[in-house]
Amino acid sequence: MNLKPFILIACSAGLLAVTSCREAAAQEGAKAGQAIAQAPPELRLYTLDGGTVQVNSLELFAQDASYKGQTATFADAFFVIMHPKGTLMWDAGLPEQLVALGEPFTDASGAFTVSRADSLATQLAQIGLQPADIDYLALSHTHFDHSGHAEAVATATWLVQETEYAWITSAEMQARQPDMYNAVNDLKNIRKISGDTDVFGDGTVVIKYLPGHTPGHCALYLNLPETGPIMLSGDLYHMALSRANKRVPLFNTDVKQTLESMDVFEAFADSVGARVVLQHSREDFETLPKAPNYLK
């Protein structure tokens, strides 16, 4: 199995225009805060396991030498959000070929060792679902560790930023990263979105446009009826240290966009008092209830 093309990501991005981002985020936060009280009691967040990423060269995750000589182990969660108007899957873990492989795989560069123990179908069965029950698929971005089983939910409507879709389907990406492109190219039910998107129209599940890691990178904002507001980070940050020090990986498509997106993210999270979940943090992953349990 050739996973090497998954690892090094081509650099390309558009321009994020940020004007008075903190004021705009505060206004959005006020609207979201109003929606919390109205969040349907049936709204649930399930956390599932998309595998493990052993980072053998952590220096790839900073523009300077902060992580030189260090390693780390990342979680690779994906999520199912049940809402009265439909079911959304957020991210899609590592490639499911790893489940069949049954052992960790190290890419040719030696930078990453990846593994995945359980399939999508098996994990969905724990919460009474099948892949065909997923109404919407949204990927924080299309890197290999977030799109692994995307095509297993081919009947779902893929909610994708126009900028991300243009990037991943470009001739350049098809040539340079064919496995990344092939992870999503058979998805036919596509709804292109532009900017922040309220998935169900009630403020409880909002895709937040935060480009820079890739051209169409996003985070997910949830207003849960009991737990309250939560932000799923995508890959805006990979570790708590990265967040604290605003460190940008070497393979991000645009450093300036990433830093601007960090400011927007933090202003919005502060304005609504959101709990931030770093999706690759093992510590954050371990604090979340695992399916069949859920946050509500």
C-alpha cells in the first residue's frame, strides 16, 4: 500500500480578507449564544476513532526549530453529529486500508507512522447507524488523515468550501497528490459553500471557514443543549503548545492566512465561551466520551 503521496502537501492558497475580525466574531457569538437556549435536546456529538499518527519528525509542525528532534503521537478523531434535521459526519480519519493491513505503516521519508484499528461500519454500528444513514459529510480539509473513509459515505452530501474543492480537484493536485484526490473524487453529491455555513439553519452546527492550513480549511462550532458551545479545531492547531505559541506547520498552504484564522478562531471562541477540542490532541481525545456514549 502506497501512502507516501499522502504526506507532503502542495503549497497553494487564496487570500483571506479579515476586517475587524474580533468585532465580527463577537456579533456572531451573540447570535450563537441566543441559539444555545433553543438547541434541540436531541442534538448529540459522538466521538469515534479514525486511527493514530506517530509523528517521527515533529519539526514539520513549526516554521522555526521549536520542535527540532522531537516526536509526538497524535489522535485522529472523527465525529458524528445527530440533529433532528439530519446526521453530519465531521472528518473521516485515516485510510481504511490500514485496518486491513493490521500493523503500523511508515512512509518512505520516515516522518510519519500511521495505524488504524477499526472501520467506519463497525464504529457506526455502535450508535445504531450504517454509512448510508449519514446525510452530510464535512471535512475540515482534504489531507489524507481527514478523508480516509470519505467515499464510504458516498450517498451523503459533501459540504465543501469552494476554495478547497478547487484546490483538491486541480490538475496540479491530481498529478502531485493523486491519492488525496482519489480519496474524494467519487463523491458525487456535492454542495459547495463559501464562508461560514449554518448546516441546519438554527445556529447549533456551524462550519467556520478558517483557511491557511489548506485553502478551504474549516473548524466546526456546536451549540449543545447541555454541554454548551464547543469548537472542533480541524488542523488549525495540532497540539496545545502550537495553540499557545501560534506555531504554523511547514506544509500549510499559507502562513499569513493561518495566523489570521487563528485570530478569528480565538476571538469567536472567547466571545461564546466555547470549549476548544484540538482534534489531534490525545489529551483532548481522551476527555471526550467515546461511542456509544456522547455529549449532549
